[in-house]
Amino acid sequence: MDPIAIDNPAEVAAAKTAAIHAAMLQQSPRLLTANFAAINSRDVQLLFDLYDREFFGSWLAKTVQEISGRPLGFRVSSGMSKAGGKTLHGIRTGLDGKRQHLYQIAIASRLLFNTFGNIQRPVEVCGQLCTDRLQAMQRIMEHEIIHLIELLIWDKSSCKAARFKTLAKRIFNHTGTTHDLVTAREVAAKQHAINIGGTVAFEFEGQRHIGVVNRINHRATVLVESKRGMPYSNGKTYLKFYIPLRMLEPVQNGG
């Protein structure tokens, strides 16, 4: 099957993705509900395999195997804080001196688990409204599959380019290339009243510290002014702390 030639009507793409949604809930031992609480690399592989069979007649897996001599890799990443997923293509030189291609698809778990939880709001991924985590993961997988197709055929891929957008629209009826999943910053702001640049207090090893939030991921990076710290571009020196959000107390007026 030539993926470039695929042109699914919107209702066909919707029916196929709905069938995959149902199959995931039936076949995965971890996805007990559509707002699942745990996933691993086997779930990512299962989702990919369902898409590959339903949309491409298993062309993707076969082509990866033909080019790289090994199956496509899968990973769940708890470290990705902005991208919903990532498709990696690496090239290395083997012991025989020949180039070896490596392909892997990663799904960002933390963003999914932040979403459809305590913070309730509409969520769009790739221009489509999602009502649960599984739907959001499906849209992410679809996006990464388009990256994989481009890498397999042209050795490069960009979701900002017209070719990517055309393929995504024709195959999956995507009308966008971004997501608005709930980020760590949004969780920090809405659930803990903590924002980058804000002043916070916390206890560390029995001492109370007051500092400024410099970065927010699954923990906050807090800079505390100290003569023992490292110099920064503003001329001051700071100690750097990585503190769970629940341990931070917003401080008004720097007090």
C-alpha cells in the first residue's frame, strides 16, 4: 500500500479510529478505561500495530524492517514536557561499516495524565476535539505516524511543511499539527497558584527558604539568592532547588 495515495473521507477516518479506540480498551490489560491511569511501551506498540493494519495494511512495520533490519521501537516518556510525542530516526555505523537506521516512536505520558483529570476544559489535538486520554493518545500517534511515513520515504520530516499537513489531512482528517494538552505549567498555576517568576517559600532539610520559580516541569526549579550560589546574568548568585509543587507556598510581595 502506498500511503501517499491514501485519501480517506472524514467519515471513513472517524470510523477506523473509533474501531481502534474500542480495540485498545479490549486488548490492553492496562487501559481499563478511556481515561487510563497507566500505560507502557507495549500499549504504544499495540496502538501503532492497530493503526498500521487498519490504515496501511501493515506497510509501516514491514518498511521499517526492510530499511533498518529491525522492528520499530516504542517508548513511553515521562520527561517530555511540551511535545505530545516524538518520532526518532537515528543512523549509526555497524561493525560491518554499513549504515544502520534506527526508528522509534515515543509518547509523552505526563501530558496525557495531566489532561482529563482535575482540570476540566476542552482539549484539541491536531485540530480534533478529544473527550478522553485514549483519543488524545490516538491523535498523537497519528501525528507521529505521518512523521514516520515522511522519514521512511524522504528521510526527513517537518510538521510545519505543506506536505506533512496534506498527508495528515488526507489520511487522518487532521486540521492542525499542535495540541493543547494540560501542561505542568497549567497544573502549577491552576492547582497550586504557582507561576514562573513568582516568589515561593519551602522547607528543605529543616530550613525555610524563599526563592523565585525559574522553571516548571513535574517539579519546580526554584532559585534562592545566596552567597554560596552560582552567578547568574543579573549579577546575583543563586542556589538551585528542585521542589515538588505540593511543597511550595506562594508568597505575596516577596515576603
